[in-house]
Amino acid sequence: MKWLAIVLVLASSPAFADQTIWNDMTRQHRDDSVLNQDGGACDAQLGPIVHGAAPSRAYRRCMRSRGWSFQRLIRQTAEKTWIDPDTGDTCRDLKFNGTVIGSECGNMF
């Protein structure tokens, strides 16, 4: 059985995204492009999945009709940022193995 994940970015910050995990029921080992295309078709028909929530029953039925079964939702927490008072840039902690080793600032977040 092959597991594929569709990552749905549902917030303006690139550091904040939930992952909805779908199983390919056809056993044809379809790739992410097929999953994304099928997800887009269900989004167009029913609207996108609400941030932080599992797909609705209707959305799951739509994906099942295209050969995908819902497995789980992996919630990602928002990365904590702050504004540097001297430059006005957005900053975030740099971490290594869970330990803060510094910070990074810029208006790219």
C-alpha cells in the first residue's frame, strides 16, 4: 500500500500548513500530481478543506469517488515570530534538535 500526502497551505505564512494524508485505494501507485488534481476537483466542487479540521463527509466521498481514502490530519502549529523594533523586520528562532541556536530576520516570512 502506498501512502501519499497532499499538503494544503491554508494560511498566509509559509511556516504554517496542515497535512491531509490520503491513501491510494486503486493500488496503481499514482503520484502526487494525480492526488493534487483530484483534490483540486473536490475543492472546486465543495470548497477547500477548512483549516485545522478534518475533511467533511462530502469531501471524503468526493475523494473516495476518485480512488482516495482519508487517513489522518497532521496539524502544524504556527511558528512564533516577532518584529525587530530597530529594523521592522519579521524575526523567528532558528532551532536545531529543538534548541534555539539563534534568530533569523527579514521580510520574507
